[in-house]
Amino acid sequence: MSKDLIIGAADNYGWDHVKTWATSIKKTGFSGDVVLIAYRVTDELVERCQSLGIYVVKVEHDDRGLSINHTLGNIETQAHKLRNFHIWQFLSDNEPYRTVAITDTRDIYFQKNPTVFFDVHQEYDIYFPSEAIRIRDEQWNLNMLSNLFGPFVTEQIQNNVVCNSGTIFGKVNAIKELMLNMYLIAKNFPATGADQPTMNVLNWLCGVKNSTVLNMDAGWACQCATTMEPTRRHLRDDLLEPIPRITQIDNKPCVINSNNEPFVLVHQYDRVPELSHLTKDL
């Protein structure tokens, strides 16, 4: 059976930025490959990741093979957009994998081995994780969608649930195609953060084949920004699922869903003060 893959990207990061992501995934017993697409990172980050068996791909070229202009169009960095292109490139150039998860790196903490979850989620080619709130009810997503795609596209999908682009997973060929489509659509937008609205447009309007939206109660990813961040309690009346809870397992915090199951990963954990000790043993 082909291996599973966790892949993320880092730009202008040091080891402290990716330590939680890198160390926690290894502590779960995950035996697949872990890959970091790296732009302008420190030598320490590379060395520490490699010591954990994480393959660091240092990238300095854009989609035309030229040196990356990180301030192109007065945008702070191009890596935020280029990462989807380079993930597509990596998947195109390397051995076939069974399931590929594309994750953020700075704010991801793994609680369980992803392979166990992937074993029972093979029905669909792509799983889009829900943020448990409709686009119309979450201002950042609504504004980004409207600013980038205009009012007519926004009207068509604003009643759909927000899907999170930093925790998606699926079969390698489908993920590879999605990454390239997201890059080609978003590359000319004069903004960072365009990948999530672009992905939601592709999902809700462009008929991504054999895909599904995965509710948080399935246990894959807790999206803290919409459900648990203290400064955003005003969103809670509009949530479509129960609020995740924090409990203690083996004397350390653990985030669980309404079925009392620990999530495989916790996204945006750093926005919740009660989770400040989540990573103390890493």
C-alpha cells in the first residue's frame, strides 16, 4: 500500500514557528512522509526538521523557473500563493501516495495519528473540512470572497459553509489537480489569503469531482478561529455544530468534539489561551 503524506509550507520561519507541527506529528506515530516546502527559512529549522525525518524542500524558483520576487506587486510575500504551485510540483515529481493532507504549519497541533483516520475515509477523493459556520456569517471569509470574486459569485455561495484550506486532505491525483487550480486562479489577485476563498469557489461552484464537506464532529480538525477563539464569541450563535471542548487526557489538555473524541489535529490552537500548555511537552 502506498504511504500517506503530510505536506505544508513555511516562509520566513524559524524552528519555533514549525516546532509544534513537526514534533506533534512525529509523536503520534505517523509512519508516512512529512514534507515541508521551505522559503527563506533558517538553517536551524532545516536541521531540526531533518533530525525528525522531515523532508525539507528549499524552493527559490517561481512558476516560470525564475528567482522568486517576494515583494511582487507590493505584496509582502509571494510564497503564500506559490506554495500551492510547489505542492503540485512536488506531488507531480515524487512517488505516488495514498492520502495527502495539505496543512498549515505555524498553528497546527496533531493529537492523533492521521493514518488511522485516513483508513476509514477513502470514499471520496477530496475532503473539505468545515469551519462550522456559513460564509455569510463570518466576516473575513465574506469580505475576501466579495473583494476577490465580486458580488454575483458571493451571492451564489454565501449560504454555504466555510471550508478551511489549511487542513484539507484526499487522494493524491485529486489534491494535485486542486492545488494547481487554486494556484492558477489566485496567482494574480493582489492579496494574500486568497487560497481559501478560491478553494470555496471551486468547491461550491465549479463541481470538484467526488468530494465532500467534512463536519468537525467527524473528528478530523478543530477550527479554533470560528469555534473557540475568545475574541470571536459573537460567532457562536451562528455555529452549525457544537463548540469543541477542552478536557484532560494523561494530565494534558486535549480538544474533543461532541462525541467525546479527540480531534486528529487542532488548527489555530494559539488563539485559545486555555490551550497554552498544549505543547509544553514537545
